[in-house]
Amino acid sequence: MTDIESRLRRFFNRLLSRANNLKDSDQAKKAATRIQDLRESDRAKKAKTAFNDLKDSDRAKKAAGTLNDLRTSEAGQRAEATLKDLRQREPVRKAEETARKFLQDLRTGTGTGTGTGSNGNPSA
């Protein structure tokens, strides 16, 4: 296991442990109620409308077009190829997979226990 994988695993284990401890607390229940109240508030509705108006504006469309032009440019293509090559490297790919698995576990509320098997490899 690479150093980055083990650091990610330790980080996500701590995060998952803290999330499990907090999700049933009174504070979590109060926070959930407050978030729901905020979502239903007039300010939130106004913000949502303003965001949608901004997203549909000419400036936003022009920015999207510029970004697309950058992606299709020679420099954009080279940057994309470099990123793709980097993501194909074994340590980066493994760390990415580990992070994806832990995030999925966090979202579903399931844990992986200690996180490693007896041989130090990630548990399945």
C-alpha cells in the first residue's frame, strides 16, 4: 500500500468514525431541522432564482463557450492528455479507488471497520 493510500485510509476512517458518532446526536437532529427550514425560506428561494438567472445569462453562456474553446485548444488537449496519463499511474489509480470506496461507505453509512486486513491491504 502506498503512503498516499494509507494516509487517505486513515483520514476517511477518522471521518467515518466521527460521522457515525454525530449522526444520532441531538445536535445533528437540530442541524437537519435548521437546514430544512433554510431550504424552505424565502431567502433560499430568492437565491435559487438568482442563481438560475445567472446561469442563463449571456455572460454565463459566453464563459461556457470560452471554456469549451479552451478545452478544444492545443494547450487544453495537452493538459487533458497529461492529466489522463497521470491518472493511469498505479499509485494514483489505487488512491482514487480507495477514496471513492470510502466516500461511498460514508454516504451509505457503512463502515469498513479497521480499514485494513491482517496483511495491511485494504479490506473488501
